[in-house]
Amino acid sequence: MSKSDLTELVTETNTNSKKIKCGRCDSYILSAGAGIFTKFDSGLNVPSLRQKREMTNPNDAECELLSNFWLVKDAFTFENIGFTNTVQNKKYLICADCEIGPLGVQNLD
């Protein structure tokens, strides 16, 4: 996310200025003002949205290091979101309409 993109998406109070949509089907997943912009300097390694190869073992998933997130108080803040089974003490968020993901992560630690 470039700095100019952030300026358009983050309000003066550090919340999202617009509704956040699924990148695949355009379903709304987070209402405007519901998330707090958070940057983790160390980042968080999450499975890539698009995998380049078929997997037989979930531990072989290709990952990407992300540092910009919308932080919410609890899972019920989201709209049209589903959760995966727990994997290494994390639940990944998926779009409830098209089932693409991960769109986010819930750390259970």
C-alpha cells in the first residue's frame, strides 16, 4: 500500500474512511470507521491470496510478509466474513460470499 493510498483510506482518527471490499467479488467486509489502521514493523507472515502451485500439505503454502492491517475489536465487527479452522494458533479470514482468502488473520495467542 503506497503512502498516497493510505492518505485516501485513513482518517485523521486513524480509522478506515471507506468501506473495505473483497478484492475478488466486491462484497463489503468492513464498514467505514470500523477498523483502526495498524502497522506492524516486524510484519506478519500470512499465506498468499493466490498460490502458484497445488499443495498437498498446508505447511507448504507460499507466504507473504504484510505490515499494514485494519485492527478491529472483535470478529463480529466484520461483515460477510468467514473463518478457517485453527492453523498454528491462527484463524484466517475469508470472504463469506466467494470464499477467497486469506483476507486477514485472527491471532489466538
